[in-house]
Amino acid sequence: MKSFKFFVGVDVSKSTLDFSIYQFENLVYHKSIPNEILDIKEILKEFKQIPTYKNSNTVFGMENTGVYCNLLISVLQKAKSNFTVENATHIRNSLGNIRGKTDKIDSQRIATFLFKNRDRLNFWKPKRPIIEELKNLTTLRTRLSSIQVALKTPLKENAIYISKTSTKQHQSICQNTINSISSDLENLNNLIKSVWSSDEKIKNLMKIITSVPSIGEVTALHIILNSNEFEDIKTGKKFACYAGVAPFHYKSGTSVSKKTRVSNIANKKMKTLLHMCAVTAMRSSVEMKDYFIKKTQVEGKNKMLVLNAIRSKLILRVFSCVKANRLYECENFNTDG
């Protein structure tokens, strides 16, 4: 267990980085700099002027703000610094009731979080380059798909409420753009498939996951990326919690007794993909269709509750197959419950 003396909270934004250094519980330094590689290198040199400061007795922390963290991470990684990239909600909830918000205050709160949790910090570990590449490509695919839906949906809805002449005019104006986006999506999908097909580990995982009925390639790839090839999330139950599928009790004493329900803290994109898989399974799989009818019509359970149970079953089947490193076989799984 490393013993740290300095705790550096970094508030990351698109343009700036705010550094607050705590020596145990005392603020000893604060500075805001541009989010540029040269500026980051310079401030790391400046830190060395602080008495007793060393790279080995210091830990850095930042919120996960996506690509805005990349420059800082690359510099810290080359400097072999100790650092962690935490979920913003996790940091905020760990600090109790908080009021006010500025970049300086946020960096101080991150430093406080580091000090309070110094014995159980999860240090950043680099992911394989191909995982980062696939993450960037799938993010681009999501962005293009959203634009396509944003164009198509209003055109379809307007056809009901406006004249046919206006409808045809709008469709004619947007058609080239829609066709272009569709072409880009097709090319992007082919590129994504060629990338993961070139890697034996991911290719094998994709084969195993898609062997589970109703799990397609898009969902399978998202499961691999979000679990970091099943290295960061190793069990089906943890992934169900991450995807917002796991139910939680809300009871306390005799005065609080709410329905068991899923948490709103979840990866919504992953949850949406799993929901579509569950609907497909309920419609196309005789086993799942019978299960849905039994639970809703015979036992009288809520339809969404049963669909959520099907989502959980799919997750557990995926993780069971990956753990055993084999394809899905129906007779090996019991779906009662």
C-alpha cells in the first residue's frame, strides 16, 4: 500500500485545467492553466518547487470528462505518476451535502475525495489501443445514428399533420442528407467490424456473446467495451447493476416501504440496447415468450418487470458463456425464476 503525502485534484474542462494540491488536509497550491500538453508539462515541473513534493508520494485525481482528459492522462502516464479517473457522480455523492460550484472549488473537492479515500483508490490502467479505437468509432456511430433519427422522425410525423405537397417538399430537401448519412453508417459499420475481426481476443468474445440468442453484434461490442474485455466488470450481477437492470430494495423500518425498482444511475445506452435484445427475445424465442406469458398472464406481474428479468437473464448467460469460454447451449441454462 502506497503512502501519499500530496493529493492533487484536477478539474478538467475543454479549455482549462484547475489544479488544487492538498498536503494531507491543507490546501498548499492552486493554479489554472490551459488544457495543453506544454502547459501541463510546465506545471508538473513547477510542482517540484513545493517542499518535500515527490512524484512517488503524490496522487492525482480527476473526473471522467471523456476526451478532455486525454492530454493530461498522456502526460501523467509518461511521467509515471499515480492517478485515478473517477466517475463524477461517485465523487459528488461521497462528499455529502455540497453547495456552490466553481472550477477551483471542484478541484479542491476532488483533492478532498482523494485524501478521504486514499486507502481504496482505483488507479488508472491503460486499455488496449484497439479498445480505445473501437470506443471512438462506436461513439461516432451513435452520433451519426442520432442525426439520422433526428431527420427521419419529424418527416414521418409531419406527414400526418401537414399537406402532402409540403411533406414531399421536406422529404426531397432532406433525402440527399439522409442517403449520405446512411452511406456513412454502412461504411462505418464495415470499418468497426474489420477492426474487431482483426483482433483474435475480441473476435472470440464476439463469437461467444452473439451465440446467445437475441444478442447482436452492436450489443455484444458494447458489452466488451464497457466491461473492458470483462477485465473491469467480471460478473453478470455487477454488469446488471452497471446497466441499470439490477433491482434494489427501498425499505426502512415501518415508515418507508417502496416497490423494489432499478436505479436511475446507469449506462443508459447499454440499458437501451439490452432492452431491445429482451424485446427481440420475447418475440422470437419460444422459451422467452412462454416465460413472458407465464409471468404476466398467469402470475399477474408487471410487463416491464418481466422484460427487465429477461434483460438480466441475457446478461447472466453472456457472462456465464464468457467465463466458461464456450458458446451458448440452451440445455445448460435454467430460465425459471
